[in-house]
Amino acid sequence: MYKHQSFFRREVLVFRRFGRKGYSLFACLGREVVIGTLSVFTLTHARADGVSVRPLPADIVAAATGREVVLGEVSVTGSMAPPASGRTVRMVSVLTRADIAAAPAQSVNDLLKLAAGVDVRQRGPLGAQTDVSIRGGNYEQVAVLLDGINICDPQTGHNAFDFPVDISEIERIEVLEGPAGRIYGTSSLSGAINIVTRRPDSTAVTVRAGAGSYGYASAAARAAVASGPWGNSLSASCTRSDGHSRCRAGSLNADFGGLRAFYRGGYARGAIRADWHAGLSLKGFGSNTFYGAQWDDQYERTLKTFTAMRAVARAGILRLRAALWWNHTADRFELYRGTEAQTPFNYHRSNVVGLGVSAFFDWAAGRTALGASLRNEDLVSTTLGEPLPRPHHISGTRRDYLYGLNRTDISLTIEHNVTLGPLDLSAGLVAARNSWADMPVRVYPGFDASLRLGRGFTLYTSCNTSLRMPSATELYYSVGGHKADSHLSPEELASAEGGLRYRHGGVVASASVYYNHYSNLIDWVRRTADGPDAPWQSVNLTTIRALGVQASAALDLARLLPGQRLLRSLSADYAYISQSKGGTDGLESKYSLEYLRHKLVTRLGLRLGRGLTLDAGCRWHCRTGTYTDTGGNTRSYEPYAVADARLMYGLSPRSLPWRGGCSARRRALSVSGIVLHIDANNILNTTYVDYGNVPQPGFWFAAGATVKME
């Protein structure tokens, strides 16, 4: 067991392994303890059928022994201030470290396909070009966070998932569906995705390498050092692929190459805790038909840097928190790859600086939280924004940034949580003002409630509202067959949800229904009657209403069927959406009018032998909407099913072919575990598209190895 240090959340003591001793809990008398209970619904389950002799990372142990219990984060509450009772009042889906290790995925984007309420639309594998949306919204309406810090770019949401961390660096992924303005700010119109990285809580070195189809190759390394209250880790990775398609001229147009580097540090002693991170992401990729089928050899290059610091302290009855961050992005887009003479390249550079402070305290009526945040977005560009009073030179070129956009968002939040026996209530509001277009102060309230019914049942409901400011691309991009509107209004969403969750005896299940009411929804549309050459226009669509249903069930078969050793887990998740729209007849939409009406995700986990596991899954998608093919014909999206699997073999210290290692007296590192894996994606070789005119790859595979030294 270890003492979990979580920022912006309630501090608890969490058991990570079961000792199976009657006296184990009493060793922690006088401390607040959570043991073996998840306070959120997880996409899969924790598994246990024994005791691990030596602490190992989740991916090593899950493959090698299948015995260590690794629980998802307990203190994820989906609230600005955690309820005093420690129980969640809003459902948050969590992909745990064990889920990530078992999934046949090479990127965060591929992992998010496992969430039924998340729509992942790709133009190629490995996450090179991906738009992620939640519950029928679009890619701009999701707040993307790294360790709780908003990293959204004011230019466009297309590059929101350019993370500086390798997939092996991720501890868990939290997905909050529905408006989350009270928690993550007003950019989280339809939901939020928080990527939580691993804490440097022990001294170890991990290396990983992999290769596969389409010229895929990757390598990563991580070193962590922990000493007393200090912890530091440094990781780096590189990935490349030739891509799966070529343009009409015969050259690659979906190739990909990227570098990532990430540093994380932390300090904790007494009532003061802090952590900080710095990261870099450099990526270049063929954009094939990103902005239209007639341009099938586009290219984009992005450079992003991330820095942030967070701290929490106690002062009397107050728990104070503060965060400061700076994100920088430099982007170059080529409509004709490598040929600026035909169409000048688009250059963009943005800087986002943010500051957030909050506090919460307990009193007779419950727990009250107050917060304030300031976020300044500064963009200079060759094409986006208002004319600059003085041009900015573009380093390494003969061109200047001629346009720009600078706006500041200020928000104030208040929330109150109260527990009345089995009933948990949370209510609050966020007041937001943006300097863009002299937007006045707008107030968005929200309410959440959950009721424990006994024997594992929890009934919950929520009503929340939020807004989103248009991106610079939506406001100003008027080249390459696009016509933007600089007078777009912010889009707003009011959402209501209710559901029932069950967790007991190796079974986790939930069912919910929600209603979304969009106002001034922003999208790129064009009139089908005007033919394939009609320009795409950014517009505020009329009111859109969406009714959705989600259901899920996960079975811990090792626990439910203790007499057998083959079956480990089985899960199924289903999501359905029906939208009604006014005034959209004859319009072709790039994003919002194309949504997943049905999505079904199933997963099965098997243990084939000592250290050998197989995790297989199948996804079925049925998308509504139309697109115009290269011949100018309007076509509807066809349903499709994709099956994936990962075969993993792990060697624990006991089963390694050598014993011992370097002398412990010299405090040298020795190999503590090895994991080998083989991934097979699109096993059925299904032909399908997520975006019109961009066929996805057929069957492809990848293999890799991970070595951990302690």
C-alpha cells in the first residue's frame, strides 16, 4: 500500500494490494482509508486471485502473474471539490493502468476508442490525425488536460492530442461526459479528457521498443528517482510510420514521425505538496485529404511545449490550491506538400498562459469551494486573426506573421457539496467573461446528485450548462475552399442526465439516459446542391437537440468463476444518440451533423498460461451523415465492425532465466520484469472510413517489448 498524493483532490490512503490478513486494516487505525472500492465507474475492472510477492508495475504483473490488484484512482470525483463523504456525485469513466497495458493500442487516441461515449475519427493509424468528440459533439467541444492542466490550443482542436508523453508514461485516463465548466473551465462544452501521468514514486528505469506494419517503429525510455519527499522522472520517445496510403502522384500522404520528451517532479512534506512538469512534442505528418479530396498531398508540422506547476497547502480550515501554466505551439500547414510556390504555407504560433487558484473548507452545512482562473490566449498567424499593427517575423523564413488574435478569459466558480445519509448533493455555478468581442459576463449553473440504494446500487442525476468560444480557425480561416465568419457567437449547451449504477461481487454495470440542448452550435457546412466545389462555411447552426442512452457491464470472471483459470474478464459498452435539427436540410456537415448513432464495444480477457494473456475486443460503429466522394456524389456512411487483440507474455523476477543481478551493496539496478506483446488490429480486414474519402488501414500488426529495472 502507498500514500497517494493527489493535487486538487481529497487526500486518502489507498490499498493497492490485498494482504488477505484479518489484521491488515488495523495497521492503519487513525487514518482515512479507502480499500478495494472505486468511487467511479471504470471501463474495466480490477482483478485479483492471489498475492504478488514483489511490487511491480501494472503492465508487468498483469502479464506475468495476473495476481496483483491494481485499483483505479479512488479520489476521482467529477467535482470541483471532492464531497466530504468521499463518494462521487457524477460519473467519470476511467481507463486504468491495467486497461492501458492490456489494450492493443499504440496511442492515446486508440485507447479512447474503448469508451462508448467517445467518437474517435482518424485519418490514419497511431493518432497522427485524429479528432475526438464526446456524445455527438465535435472535436472543438472537448477540454483536453494533461495532469489537470488545460492544454487546448486557441488555433484549432485538430491538434489537441499532441501530448508530450508516451503511452507507457500514462497512469490513467479520465473521461467526464457532459458539460464540465465548473470543474475544467468553459471550454469543456461536451466533456473533458484528463491524461494523468505516472508519479516518480520509486527509483527505476524502463525501456520499450516496438515495430509493425506500414513501417511503424517506436522506442521509449523512462528514468525515475525518488528520495524522501522528492521525486523526479524523465522520459523520451520517438515514433514513425510510412502510413497506409499514397496520393494520386504515388508518394506517401499519411506518413508520420514524432518525438516526445517529458519531465515531472514532485515534493510532499507536511501540509505542503507541489508538482511540476515540462514537456515537448514535435510531430510531422502527411495530411492527405485534410481540407478536401482535391488536395491529397497535404502536410503539417507542429511543435508544442508544455510547462506547469501546481501546489496545495492547508491553512487552518482552508485547503488552498494554485496552478500556473504556459503552453506554446508553432504550426506549419502545407496545402501542397513541399511546394510553397503553388500555395503559400500557413504558419501559426500561439502562447497560452493560465493561472488558477481555489480553496475549499468544511462547515456545518457541508463543504464549500471557491475558485478563480485567468487564461490568456495569444495567436499570430499568416492567415488567421485581425491585422497586426506591426508584423512579426517568422524565424527561418522570409515571411512575417501579419494577423493575430489576443483574448483573455476570466472565470469565477462557486460550488457546495453536502451529504445527507445516503444522498450526496453538489451544486454550483461558473461565471465567465471573455475579452473577445466584448463578451459580457455569462453565468452557467449546474447540479449533481447521487443516492446510494444499498447492495451496490447508486442512483444519480445531473443538470449542467456551459459555453465554448469559437477557435481562431472557425473565426478566420478563409482559404483553400473555406469561408469563415469572424462574427460567430459562442456556442452553449444545457444537459440533463440520469442513471443507475451497480457494483457488487465482481460485477460493475450502469445505464443512463441524457438530453443535450445545443444553442448556436458552430460547424463547417456547405450546400449539397452547389456541388463538390461549394465552399465550406463556418456557421452558428440552429438549435440541436440530442437524446442519448448508454449502458455498460463488466464482469470479473476470475472472481465470479473461481474454479477456472482461463477466463479473466468480459465487458460490453453501448451508446446510442438521436439528434433532431432544424434548418439543416440540404447541408453537408464536416463534424456536428455526422455523429455515431450506435457504438458497441466488447472486450474479453483470457489467461492462456502462466505469464501469457490474451485481450481481444470488437467495436461496431454506425455513423449518421453524408459526404461527397471524389466523383461529386453524395454518399452515406456505412456501418462497420473492427476487431483487435493483444497477446502479452510477461516474465516476473522469479521466472527470469538469470538470478540476482548486480550487488545490492552497490545499489545498482537489476532487471525486475520483462513484457513482450503482439498486437493485431483490424483482424477482419474491414474496409471503412471515419471521414469521407479517407479509407482506413486494413489488417496490421505491431510487436514490442518492455524491460523494467529497479
